[in-house]
Amino acid sequence: MPALQAIEAAAPLRNMVTPGGLAMSVALTNCGALGWTSDRRGYRYTATDPLTGKPWPAMPAPLSQLAHEAASAAGFPDFDPDACLVNHYLPGTRLSLHQDKDERDYAHPIVSVSLDMSATFLFGGLQRAGRPLHVPLHHGDVVVWGGVDRLRYHGIAPLADAPHSLLGSRRINLTFRRAA
Ligand code: MD6
Ligand code: FE
């Protein structure tokens, strides 16, 4: 938590705009050599934070180690993340179904860490259509997302307000990626 607070102090949380012109309800920031951003021109990874003009804060070693160990345990021993998206949710926040395809090499998995309030993860197929599985994600859950499932559509259902003991009515999700 102190590491996350330091990241958020250097690279403030913000609601990015999608290429379609809508503000995302998830507030996000990044740490690591690369950070994911969205604006009217599209989605991409950048080495600097467009808000501050400075490099994204470094990825704290305990976090990159956690991601490496989780990926290893799931059969991806070579995972060395260069980007970590920090997503913040408040009650009502949602993340619509999407594929993560802005990374260079889909052979690398994504490692997702959930903190604080629980959420319902929507786990869909390789096409957007169809009803996704609803998978609860609780504080401390780690998901390794790779292999044949790497390009599945997924999202987060509108967050219910069930305050967690750590941060109250908030959810944080960290996704570690190998972007370059
Ligand atoms: C979230 N997660 O849990 C959003 N993407 O808040 C994602 O969009 C995600 O958890 C790729 C892989 C794992 C994920
Ligand atoms: Fe995603």
C-alpha cells in the first residue's frame, strides 16, 4: 500500500478518454518502464506520463517479484513485466468487455492482482458476443491470464458497494504486462 501511494503521488490517477470520446469510469495510472494510455488518438504504451511529461514511476521490486512468481507457478517461468496498470474502482465503476491486445507478444501472460473490495470478473470468449462467466475476485486474488486464453474478452461488472476493511469503498486492480 505505501508503494502504491508513492506511485499515485508521482503519477496521479485519472479517468482517460477512449478513442470514441467517452471518459472511462475506471481511474488509472501506471508504474514501470512503460504505461498504458488512452486518448482520442487510440490506445498505446508510452515511456512518459502524458499528464506530467515525466517517466512513469518505477515498478517496486516486491510487485514485479510477485508477478514473476505467480506467472512462474502457472507455467510461464520467463515473465518479466515492464508495465503495470493500476486501476481504481468506486461503487458503480465498470469496465466494459475488451481484449488486451496493445502488447507486442501475446506469448507473455498478464498477471492481475485484486485488492480491497470484491468485484465480479466477466470472463468471455474470443468473440464479444455471448454471456461471459461471472467470476468473483476478492482481496488478494491473483489471476494469471495467458496461453490460449490470452485474447479472451473480459471486463468488470458495475461494482457493488461492499466496503472492505483496508480502503473502504474502493477496489484496486494491478495488471502486470510485458508490453514491449
Ligand atoms: C480488473 N482487469 O480486474 C480489470 N485484463 O480491474 C483486466 O482488464 C485484466 O484482470 C487482462 C488480464 C487480467 C485482467
Ligand atoms: Fe484487460
